[in-house]
Amino acid sequence: MKKSAKEKNMKENVKGNKKKKHVFLKVVLVLLLIIIIAGVIFAYKVHQNGGGIQGVLKTSLGHDEDTVNQLDKIYCLILGQSQNLTDTIMLASYDPKTQEAALLSIPRDTFIGYDKNYASGYDKINAVYQTGVDNLLEDVREITGIDVQYYLKVDTEALKVLVDEIGGVYFNVPIDMHYTDTKQGLYIDLQAGEQLLDGDKAEQVVRFRHNSDGSTYPSEYGGEDIGRMRTQRDFLKALLEQTIENMDVNMIFDFLDIAEQYVETNLDFDAIKDYVPYVLDFNIDDLKTDTLPGVAEQASVTGTWIYTVNEIEAQEVIDELFYGKEPENDIDGNTIEDGNSIDNEYSNISSLNIEIINGSGSTGKISEVIKELEASGYNVEDLGNTTTTNNTTIIKRNSLDEEDETKLKEILGIDNIVSGNSEDADITIILGTDYII
């Protein structure tokens, strides 16, 4: 019995549907296989990058084990702002290669004028802030000798929101704090001791200078402004430590939202995002902190109170914080000033003259090298920039002993010194892009 045309069509449709199903299943299986393979590869790379959130971040950013070696040490000026005034000025540094970081507090009354006897409020570094952050950066470069290019201006409201976001910060409040300023809307009421601070109390801690009755931090702690800066640094360390401990991917996006609303900066996210995974690996106990050394004094003519920097002690603190150099001591254990030590390891090379040319394309790198060379006892003349070159070169113009050569190779991280002629210098250095800070 012959099948009708209708039956034939139905049979062909069933076969066609089965074929389409098989094709669809094959496509799904292939896609599923691709997803599984991609997931396995990603998981493997995350494992190679240390696992956890740090591994995820490194992998997402396309990092490998060599990425960190390409990152320069970064300097940034941190400004704490409230009602268009800055209560906090800190110079911060972070080196992802060595996992070294430092914070230097700069007193807001630091004198930056020409004649301290006639100083006015406009001669304080805090006043420069009102004229623009670029001017403030320039004064910080002048004071510290560090070519800091970046700033991070944070409103105290951001601090409050951030602290609340992570569930508060445990902190040991150093003294009882009771102060009221109705004009600023500032009400501080805290008892001394270890406690969990919410955002509002965190703001009270970092803004406190003295109580309403005039009492303040004990002299051994640091007095009004010096004490406040010490408390600010200690609180910031506690905040960083507890934030890093509780960090997860979702929290990072929350922080970005807070930053967008409350933070002003000239940092380029594309330039700094590569530092994020390594910050998570930082041990907060290794953070070095200090205050720019100096003395509070009154201008003899105007009567204005200013903070005068002790340049010798300031250089020692800067060398120790940012360059890892310990101050030298005499045979009695006293710190040597002006480098006049009978045990100065490099006193025999202080007469050597070095001329340096920047072919690295980085002002930060040339500044670091010059500081390193001068701290080691060399006389350095900066001859400016030249065409960018890949390789750092040391040209020996006159005879050098083995100790000199070893030290120069160590500072610049190269193995070879070439010879050349010159009547103007003992050594010429052409700094290349291969130099790593």
C-alpha cells in the first residue's frame, strides 16, 4: 500500500527536525567545551599568578611573572581636604618590585617663603594649596628633592564613607578627645583606647588637634599638629591593613564608586591599575612613616607662627624613608651631620665628578639616580636630556679603583663600564630605559 504525500512530508519533517536537533546539540557541546577550556586556562593562569583575588586581578589585567619588573616606583602627594582647607599633606611612595612603601607628613605651617622674620600666613605651605595643586606639588619637590608628579585629594566625607563601607576600623585612640567648633560643624567626643570607629568617629580622630579646654597630645607624643599627623598616619595604616584583609572583587568596584564621587586626582587609571594586584600583597607592618623634621617658631617681625624645616635632618629622613639609607653614626653612636664621619664608607670618592645625561625619557628615573649618586658621595652634574636610548652606559674618563666601579655598577644595575676621554668629568653616565628604580 502506497504512502500518501502527506505521510511522506511528515516523515521528512521528522527527519529534518532530528537533524536540526543533532546540529544544535553539537553547537551547544562545542560552546560548552570552549567555555570549559577557557575556564581551565584562566584558572591555571590565576594559580600561576598566586591564586585568590590577587591572582584573578593579575590574570584579568594580562599580567605574568615579569610584569612587576616593568613597573616604576610611584610617588603621590596625598591631601586631606575639609571645607576647602587641607588638614593633611603627606608624600607617599610605593615600589611594587621591593614591596616598600613610605609616608612623610608635611606640617601645614611649613615655611616656604624667603624671609621667615617677615613671614605671613601666605608663606605657609597650606596657603599654597589655595592657589592650586600644581603650585603645591612644585613646593613639595623643592622641599624634598623628589620629583613627585601625582596628587590624590580626598575629602573627609570620602573617609567616612570608606570606613563605613568596610564595616568600621579598629583603632587605639591615643587620648581622650573632646572638642566643639560650631562654625565648622565639628563635634569630637571620643574616649582613649582600642575601639571600633565608624566613619563619623574616624573623621573626629584624624581632625583632632586639641580639646576645648586647650589640652592636647602629651609632648612625648608630638604636641598639636605633630601629634595630629602621627595619629593620621597611624589611623591610615590601620585603615589600609583592615581594608586589604577584607578585600574582595565587589569591594574594589565599591571603592571605585567612592573615588569617583569624593576623590580628585591626576593619576591616570590606565597607568596605575597594574599596581593594584601587588598592593594586595603589601605587608602594612613594612610601611615606613615619619614627619618632616623642623621646629615651630614665631616670626620675629610679624609674630606669625611657622614651621621651619631642618634641612640636614630632613634629608636624612627622606633618604631613609624613600631610598632605604640609614643615617650614619660616629664611633659614639651619634648621627653624623653633613656627611662628616670618620667611618663614612664613601668619603674617598666624594671628590669624583660625574656628569649624567637622561636618555631614559623619565624625569623620575633621573631624579632617583642623582639622589642615589649624591647620597653615595659623588659630585653630580645634570646635563639634561638626550635621545631616548635603551641601554644605560657608564663611561670612565679617568682611572677608577675597583671599589668605585663596583659601587657604580650596583647603583645603576649594569655590569659593564667603557672608557672614554674628557677633561670635564671623571665619569659620564647616559641613563637608558633599562634602568629600574
